[in-house]
Amino acid sequence: MEEKIQEIKGRIALELADVKTSAELFQLKAKYVLGKAGIIPGLMKELGKAAKEDRPKLGMVINSLKEWATEYFAKKEIEINEAEKNYRYKKETIDITMPAKHLKQGTLHPVSLVKAELIDIFAGMGFRVLETREIEDDFHNFTALNTPKEHPARDKQDTFYINDDFMLRTHTSPGQIRSLTTIKPPFKVLIPGRVYRADDDATHSPMFHQMEGLVIDEKITLCDLQGMLDVLVKKMFSEEAKTRFRPSFFPFTEPSVEVDVSCFECGGKGCKLCKGTGWIEILGGGIVNRKVLENCGVDPDKYTGFAFGLGLDRIAMLKNGVNNIHVLYEGDLRALGQFKG
Ligand code: DAH
């Protein structure tokens, strides 16, 4: 038995010398010391075959072999764990002197920039922002806005109809009806959003953006609109910017106006941007037509209001010297990345 034990010790020492990983170590441990199948526990089983008087001594010898082996394996385990840890640390070392990867930072879309700037200015005047629906019905998009059945704006060539009753809104003006029928006057609302028309050329896209404004109170006049727009253009373009009203027609406002701002490129002297006129059209507006108020159940003898609608894409293009609206929607980051607020 003594010989056998020496031989086992020798084998363990030999085999352990070759072990490099904790997995290999575990396998070897299983082979010699673990469970009933291990070689050393196997020796215990053989005890039964020995002479009775030899058994206690042999038991002790085998036990001390087991202790020796366990300790031997434990030492090796510490060694291997240390080596594996060092290897991992080395592998995971980060070279902080390496040049950093260049991360590209995105920019906001030019239309989002214009929208945010306008909302900021109007919020300062007490407007609240509403987002109303993009699929509208005939009543909100046309009828209630005093746009009768034969009106050319209803032309199937302009409007994307979904069925006889529903369409993609052709302007943000239906937001006026949604406000008038749900909010108790007085109020000031701003309704930005996407609008749709079957139109597609250098300055028109089938989907574009408008921002509607509506102020309802007692004794509102065109002067209120003019005063507010003067403040707007000074904040939006420059302190020197002026506005000019031209008479116009919209079914939902009476009187209606088209509003120009003095050219922010040449200051009014005349240049390419303003086509030599010194003025640039920025929006349509007017005094809310009595019929619109009546259609929404608001008393037109008590309340009056002004409304306006402006094209966000148009303003983004004007401000950034873009003459083709498709630049805004082709998703070319080389172009879009250049726009500033
Ligand atoms: N909805 C008009 C359009 O799409 C723009 C507009 C004009 C809106 C006058 C208004 C307004 O609120 O008063 O062309």
C-alpha cells in the first residue's frame, strides 16, 4: 500500500505539472479526489480486502494521502487562478492613449428648427400648442371653414381623399375648428403640423408643414394681428424687420390679408431673394369670418378673433437660401447638417 501511495503521489505531481487551465485542473481533481469514482476514494473501498488489524493504520494512511492531495490541488488552483486573472487583465487592458473614435453628432431638421423657434416666440406671447389630427373630415377641413362644396380647394387634384368623407388635411386650419368647438374663449392657440396636397415641383412637396395661429377674444381687430406680427418678425428675422399687409381672400377670414416681411437678405433694397421687390411673403391671415364662429357655436357678436397660417418649409428655405423644397426631404445629411436655427 505504501508503494501504491507513493506512486499515486508521483503521478499527481507529474500530471499536475502539465496543467494550465482551471478546467484541466478540475478534470484532474475529479480523477483523483472527487466523488466515489476518484482514485483515492477508490482506495478506501479496497480497505475491506485488507487484514482486519491493518485496517485502522491503512485508513489513516489513505486519509493523509487525501489531505495531501487536496492541499496540493488547492495550491495549484490558487496559482492557476492568479495566472488566469492576470491573463484576463492583460487582455482587457485599455490603451487610453489611443485616438478616440469620431462620433458624428446629428442636427435637428431645418423644419424642426423653424418650428421650435416659432413656438418659443409665440409661447412667450401666451399661445398654447395644440397638435390636431392629420386625417380630417369634410366638416373640419372645409365646410366649417366656410369653404363651400364647389370651392376649388376641394378639387380632387389638390386633396388626397381617403374616401368620400375623409382626407389628409390640406392645411392646419381645421385645427381652428377643433379649437373653437372644444375650448372656451378667450384663448390663443398655435397648431403646427404636417399637411398634404397633391402637388410636387421645386417649391411644392406632397407633404409639407404649416403652423396655424388663432386668437379669440372680445374686440379683437386686424391691428392686434399687425402688432403681434411686428413683434414676431423682429424676433424671427431682425430688429429692423418690418411687415406689410396686402389684401387677399380666404374663405375663413374676412377681411383677409397676405403678410410680407421686409427682405432679410437686402433689408428692403431689392435682391435676388426678394426678386427685387424688397418684400418677402411669409403668411396669410385675417379676421376670423363670422360664419366660422357661427359654425362652431361661438357667438360672433360677442367674440372676434384673428387667424394666420404660415408655411414652415417655406420659411426654412428662405432662411437658409434653399430654392428646392426636396432638399429638405431627400435625407442627404451633407445638406441637412448645414442648417442652423
Ligand atoms: N390655410 C391657408 C392655406 O393653407 C393659410 C391661412 C390663411 C391660414 C389665412 C389662416 C388664415 O389661418 O387666416 O393656404
